[in-house]
Amino acid sequence: MTDPAAPTDPAALLGHLAGHPALADRLGGDPARWSVREIGDGNVNFVYVVRGPNGAVCVKQAPPYVRVAGPSWALTPRRVLFEHRAVVEHRLHAPEFVPKPWYVDAESHLLAVDFLEGHTVMRGELVDGALHPHFAAQAARYLADTLFGTSDLALTATRKRELAAFFETNTAMCRIMEDMVFTEIYLPHPRNRWTSPELDDDVRRLRDDTELKLAVSRLKSRYLSSRDALLHGDLHTGSIMVSADGIAVIDQEFACYGPMGFDIGTLLAHLLIGYFAAGAHGPERAAQRAWLLSAVEEVWEGFRARFAELWRTRAAGDAYPAALFDGVDLEPERQRYLDALFAESLGFCGAEILRRVIGFARPDDFTTLKDPATRAAAERRALALARSLVTEPGRYRTAAEVTEAARQA
Amino acid sequence: MTDPAAPTDPAALLGHLAGHPALADRLGGDPARWSVREIGDGNVNFVYVVRGPNGAVCVKQAPPYVRVAGPSWALTPRRVLFEHRAVVEHRLHAPEFVPKPWYVDAESHLLAVDFLEGHTVMRGELVDGALHPHFAAQAARYLADTLFGTSDLALTATRKRELAAFFETNTAMCRIMEDMVFTEIYLPHPRNRWTSPELDDDVRRLRDDTELKLAVSRLKSRYLSSRDALLHGDLHTGSIMVSADGIAVIDQEFACYGPMGFDIGTLLAHLLIGYFAAGAHGPERAAQRAWLLSAVEEVWEGFRARFAELWRTRAAGDAYPAALFDGVDLEPERQRYLDALFAESLGFCGAEILRRVIGFARPDDFTTLKDPATRAAAERRALALARSLVTEPGRYRTAAEVTEAARQA
């Protein structure tokens, strides 16, 4: 492990883990008999499952580059430190939705968290046509609990400034989002990919769409300059594991203080991407399509209700000091705040859909559609809705209006 | 200087300065013959002028408390480090308006900058009835150059995040603003002072004014959560020195990344405070009053023009990437941005006026008015305008509409 470019060999990894008593207890038994398996589904990191008689942990190792791109795309391995701190902070507010961390090592860039038995990646479930009726309510609660809990409504300014200062140094990971979400797809860029030639004209139009590029630039400015809450930072359906009755959120390496609408919008975007992709399948996916649109509504409405409840019952932060509003009904202010957050979320939702159709990181929902004409038709519907969400978010007053627009797209 | 609570004695101070070659060169000659004088006009720090044959420096020493309050009000002496870094960063963009720093010492909490020969404090000039016709154009340029130069329009995200992370740790100084500007005056608080009993009813009404407190809380949330530019953080007329033809901005210890409107609004507030105070004098202050209102208009209009010019000619930041807008006229977007910034600035302007009439730090403009009835009348006019600026900033489309409202108040 002295060569930072080399992924850990299994024996070295086991030796490292055995040296940590809490982790050794967690796995149990003789370390020589632990099993280790590289599961290889990380785009950015190496991921191992290490199993002992008492349990299993998932160990992530960050090489100093992007795994799928190789050493030519350098990336700081310190990203595991930001992921670890985000896990710790989010677990203070939403422990049931974030796997427990066992240890982090700043030298070997290893992070170990509980392995989630019986969980699969949400995006894979969507691609396979599955429905998870419990997903939306839990995702809504995760979003509300983490975003409210790390905001000025919940934290003192002293505590929030300390957190924001730490995450402000997650510069390299934020830069990826700044480039990929808000910039590259609006330019000829070697990383861009799309269904070609079917969408070539759409891509040309997008690059010439000044109204859209201005609206996206305003969203980028918000991403760069607002520090409303500690974001997951990359909350797509590949960052959420599901089981028969629960969800768990992983891959927090893009965590930063930023606008709440970025996390909310990203998740809504991937539910809508799942919906448009499902639309390319036949009638056998009708129930999944209906569920995905209801999930869009439930995520937002559930978030809204939970966030307002937390504000009513757990507002201990320096914003809106309680001493100033004794006996005052703050409910209209909360609804005003949430209306503005909804519009912001829709903007980020649209930007995320656009970059997933045209950019570097195209999701399996679309790429598994093998017929280009069918895929392009689904992607074009997604683009149409996305443009509207970015350029006229104020047109949508409720999530039901968004899902209706998705049906009409 | 080992006892952090003790102000430096002159001999120790001179010994310290003599040990720094650049500074010794600056002052020149034999250190034993330098003169040192405590000028005693700092609220927060001890301030010395040290003079040698070649020149003079101003040395600020931060005790671990607020000077005017004494050791019972503890305050981190690290504030000089934030002041020093803000001076360095602002001088990259506006060197003609910020005195050159010679050295900073993190152990003795000393900061030395060029002494400004022939300069006096702007607030004292206003109290004395003076006019400084060059002031507004230079203040506008200082504001535009420092705020634009430290924003996402000028800096890469990598550079801005590094700066923001550093200044995010200026927690203790920011806390003073959070408390004094946005919170304490709306509560019974032992630090509050006002012209009593004349304004007692006004103060009572203000504490019960839910619409006002909500609007102030929204401004506080922006102060807590936006990182638009590196602010001076306390840009009142006591932080600006003037001479016959120049201005110089000092006392950057409240520097933080925050909303641009906070600096702009604070300066406009103190010009308006000067105007209302001048109104309590007779016709001999008519010219000063007219000048102060024209200065309000000139500061904003000059800022607006200069900021737009910088955006046209020096936009090298990650916001609105130039590559996306080749051949596109961004002027409507600039004007839209500046319209929003004007409204934000008026909100902060109103909040600053309110806390200067009712809070701990009442300005000499008002306190030198010895007749309570006269003073209360001037302060009441200021309160009326301030409430309108905070609760309905959108009502004012131009600075001329604000000055007209000041005349009518």
C-alpha cells in the first residue's frame, strides 16, 4: 500500500483490517479466515466485501484516479475522507438510511462501512422493471432529515461554519459536478456521448439554446455560492441501495455544502429518467411507469411535509431565532420557503436529466435500451421535459403538474 | 507579550517591529529613535502609529477581548489574521483603496499597514459637516473591484473554495454580526441602547413587527448561507479614511465570504444615517445633506456601471463560462443580476440602519446630537425609511427612488 496507484491486494487489505480492533470484532473469528471479494461495480473506486463469521463490511479504496477512466484521469484519493465525514454527519440526522462507518484511513484511503445484506442498487432494480413502493417515503425522509439537520434552521452558525469550512475543501469532487452538470454538455467536449446520429440535431440545438444556457448558468452560480445544507452531492439511483423494506444511501464522496435543491432535483431526475426509459418498454412496464410518477410526487410531497414538521419541532439553529417569533405563526413563511425550494429543485432536476442524456455518465436506464431509435425517442421526451424544468420552473406549482408534464412530453 | 491579555508596551512593540527587516527599512533609521503613539480610536483593538525618518506605519494589536468592553467580553485575537488575509486579497483587486500591509504576527496578534498621512475617518468628517465630493465614485469603485474580483465571475471555483474555506473559520467575528445586525435589537437585550424615553414606543413596535422580523430573518439566512464574494464585513463610515482626494478602507477583521449586498447596503446605510443626522442641524447643513443623498445615488450607480464593465472585460471565473456564450449578448443577464443585487443591498441597508439606531454600536452621527428630542426625530425618520427598505426593497427600482423616499421620510 505504499504505492498509491496500486489497488490493495487481498492479503494486504485483510492485514490492514485485522489491525483495527473494532472492525475485527465486527467481523469476528480468525482474520486469516475472512473472505474478501472485489465487487467491481464502482465507477470511481475499488469496492470489496469482507466477510467474517459475525458479519460483513464493505471496504472502499480510492485510487488516485477515476477507476473507470484509469490513471490518465487523476483524482485525489482524499475523497474517502469527505465521504466518511458526510456519513458521520448525515447519520446524526438519518442513521436508519446511512450505513454505519467502521473506520477510515487517511493514508491508505480506505473506508469501511457495514455491508448491506440483501440490498441491491436501486438503478438496477429500475432497469429490471421492479417496483419498490416503500422507496419514495423513505427517500423523502432521508432528504428532509439530512438537509434540514445540516442547515441553519437546525445548527448554530458556529457549528455550521466549521462543517462548511471542512467540506469547502472537497474542491476536486465539486469541480467534477461543476464541469459535468453545468458546463461540458453545452460545448463540444470529448467526454460527451449521446445516441448518435438520432440526437445529433437535439444536441446542436441545445448548444445554441441561449435561454437554456443562461438558466443553467444561474443554477451553476447557486451550486458555487450557496451553502444551505450538507449535500450528498450525487444522489442518483445508483447511490441508493434497496431491499424488500428499506433503503440505504451510499457513495457520499461528492458531499459539499450547497443548495438543497441539488440533492432533491438529482433524485427526482433519476426517477423521471427511469420513467422515460420504462416508456420504451411495452405495456408490461405500465405499472412501473405509474409507480415511478407517483414516486416523484411522493418524494417531493413527503419531503415537504417532513421538512415543515422538523422546522416546527426541531428548529434549534441560528436562522429564524425562536426568541424572535414567540407566539407567531411561522407556517406561511415555511410554505414560502418550500415553494422557493421546489422551484430550485426542478431547475437542478432538469439540468441533471440533460447531462445524463448527453454527457459522460449516461445511466443504464437508457443505455440498456439496445434499439437506438427506441432509446432516442425516450431520451428526446426526457430532454423536452428537462428543458422546461430548467427554463420555466415557476410554471410548476405542484409535483403533480410535473408528472402530468412528463406524461405529455 | 507572553501575557495575551496585556496590551503591548511601547518598548516591546518597537523591539518587535525592529526585528522585521522590511518594516525596519520602511521606517528607516535607528529603531531606538522611532516614535510610537497609541491613537486609541479603535473600538475593538489597540492602534499605534509608529514613525521613523522614512515613513510611518499603523500597528494594530488585537487583545483577546473587545477593547471598549474590556476583558469581560472575550474575542479571539486571531481576528488580525483574517484582517491581514482580507487586505492581501482585496489589494489584488483594489490596491489603491486598501493600505499596504507590512507584516502580521500570529503570536503577538499584531498587524502593521501603511499609515495614511493626511487622512481622517470619514464618519468624523460627516459629523463635522464636511463634504467629500470624490468619496462616492471611489467607494463605488472599491466595492465593485473587491466584490467582483473575489466572486465566481472572476475566480475559478478552486481558488474561490480555498478562500471561502479560510474565511469560513472567522466564526467569532461573523457571530457578532449575526447577533448585532439581525437578532439582538428585536429582543430585550442588555446591549441595546436608544434615545429613551423618546423612542421607547418605536422600539416596542419594532419588537412586535412580525413582517419586519421575518424579512430580517431572510436577510440573516442570506448572510449565513451565501458566499458570493469576500466581504469587508463592516463597511461603515468609520472603516473608511478620507483625504482631500482619496479614500482608504481599513478594519477588515469582520471579513467573510457572504452576500455582496451586505457590504453595499452597510455603506449606503451610513450615508443615509449621515443624511438624517445632518437633517437635525439647521440650514447650514443643506449642502451636506444634498451631497449625501447624491452620494447614495453615485455609490450605487457607480458600482453598477463598474461591476458591469468588469463582467464585460474581466470575467475569468467559473460562473457563466465564456465558452458557452460566444457571440451572445450577456447584457440583459448582467442587468437582471444587478437588479437583484440592488434589492438585496437595500434590505441589508435597512437592517443596518435599524441596528444603529437601537443597538449596541450607535454611531457618532446620532450620538453627537445632544438634544434628545432633535436626535429622536432624526432617528425616527431613519427608522421609517429603514423599515420600508427591509420589508419592501422591490418597491425601489433606482437609487433616486431611495433618496426621494429619504427626503419624504
